[in-house]
Amino acid sequence: MGRQAPERQPDSGWILVADADRLSARRLANHFTRQGFRAYQTPLGEEAVLVANSRRISLAIIDVALNDMPGTALAARLKAIEPALPVVMTTNDHRPELEAEARKVGLLFYAHKPASHRVIGEVVEKALRS
């Protein structure tokens, strides 16, 4: 009954946006699509893992709270697939201990919501150019 991972696609990479807030995820994915990137959005960590196993993910933007797992758990699973994967973490929760826990996974950037698409876009563009 589970989802099957699509066959791996030869491509130059995708931006993965994982956020339980579907509207926020769609807006962010659309922002990157308009900038010429390919973006995949999902509210589920398990779906994000399937995507990472079937496409080359160049960068992941993950909210701390997903529908099926903590964002930190997803980040760790994605890093197990691709250790050099740049990860941006977003959150509405401003507790310093949560940020400290998230940073243990090896984040590129940690953004408090509402996060500016411009700021996240600059971080993403810089990461993908290096």
C-alpha cells in the first residue's frame, strides 16, 4: 500500500521543500520555479525520502514540524542519503534549544518564520553556485 519511489531521473538537481503548511510550501516552491529552479514540495518526510532516492536533490528546505516526522529526523535521513546535501531549516518555533538541536544535523541556514523568500533565495542561490 506504500508509495513506490519513481525511477531515478538523470537531472541537474532539484530543490526539495518539505513543510506541513502546504500553502507555505507551495509559495516557496513556486518562488524557486519562477527563478528557474526545479522544486518538489511535500508535507511528508517519508515522501521527501522517496523523492531523494529517485531524484538528485541539490538542496532541501525543511520545516521543523512535518505531518509525519520532525524536520530534524528528515534532515538526518536526507544527509544519510547525501552527506553533502545543503539543508535550510525553517520554523515558527523560536526556542533556542530547538535551533541548537536542529543545527546538530549540519544545517546551511536556520530561518525563523515568516522567512523572506528573498533571503532564503539568496542562501539557496549561493549554496547552489558553490
